[in-house]
Amino acid sequence: MELFDTATVLTRVMTSGVVMSIEKSDRELPGLERLLTKKTGRAKAVLLNSRSAAVHAALAGQGIGHGDTIHRPGLAEKDLAFLAWLGISTGDDAAEGAVPAFDDISLDPANAAGLGELAAAAQAPALVVDLTGIGFGPAAAVLTDDAKVWARAERLKIFGAYDLRTMWTQQEDAADLVPGVQFNYRLSPLVAACIRMALGQAVRPLTTTGAEK
């Protein structure tokens, strides 16, 4: 993204007076959620402040936690270490064709325009999209069609008695979804605004034809 575009986005957010995700009038986070659901074809999006947070939310959303074993081959050492910290193990002996606990995509400027095609190949109940490579700080999202997975993952990302949508009324509407521990996994509207602009401007890299080689 051009420096001028970045400055324009940051100025818009700063002058709005809304720079935290707990603000009721924030528009940047919902805007990025809508863009991601549109591009991936998923019904719901949860925005988080790191890939590890998204992995945690994808699993917690499915009720997977300490003592459980998941099928998810090919994870990086960092992901495996985080799962071990959560008390979740990975098994490679799952039946052939078993659906993984989550799929994941890591976006960068080279593949951001192809998010839709990449998401179409995913089969798991939750899709982790690592947005960090786009270049605006650690950021990620969990995409899902399951409303309960979404609700549990959404609740995980804010510590306190209520989630971001009920904290203003302080009237609990889904007590059964409250996890044992909650984390400050909230994404900044500033980061969300920049990622939204970058995804909106993403173009496919030019390819060289045989005649031009």
C-alpha cells in the first residue's frame, strides 16, 4: 500500500476519535469483518491480534481445550509449542481423509488477491487467516459458518464479564459460552483499517508469458 494511502487511513481513524476495539461506535473492525466474509464466502469472522490467538480461538470455538488431541498435520514448530502450552496435542494417526481441526492461510502482498481461491480449498469447521504478512503488525482472523464456533471464539478474545457486544448493557445473553479463561486478543481498529485498505487494493502479480521470456 502506498504511503499516501496509509497516511489517509490513519488520519481517518485518528480523527474519528475511535482508536480502541471496545468503543461502541467503531466502524473499522466491522468493516474488515465484512470484507473477509465476502472474500472467503464464510458467514462469520472473528478478528484477533496474532496468529496464535486465532489458532486458540479456532479450537476454543469448537470446544477443544486442555487434554484434547486434534488432527492437524504440518503445523510449524511455533504452533506446536503454543498448542503444547494450551495442553492440546496433535495426532498423526487419524484416519485417512479426516477433516483437520482447522485450516490456515498466511497472506502477504503476493497472494492477498487470491484469498477467495485459497479459502475455497479449506474444509475444516474453522479457517485461520494470518494477516501479519500484509505488513501492519500481528493480526489474524477466524472464519467460520458455524454460529456457535463464532460466538465462543468471539468471547475468548476479551477478558472480563461480558463480550464486546454485551459489555455496554452488562446483560449476559449467552452465559454458557463464557470460557474458563479469557484473553486480551482484541485487534486494534488502526491495524484493521490498514489491512482492510491493503486487501481492498490487492492485485494479482503480473505473470510473464512464454513469448516475453
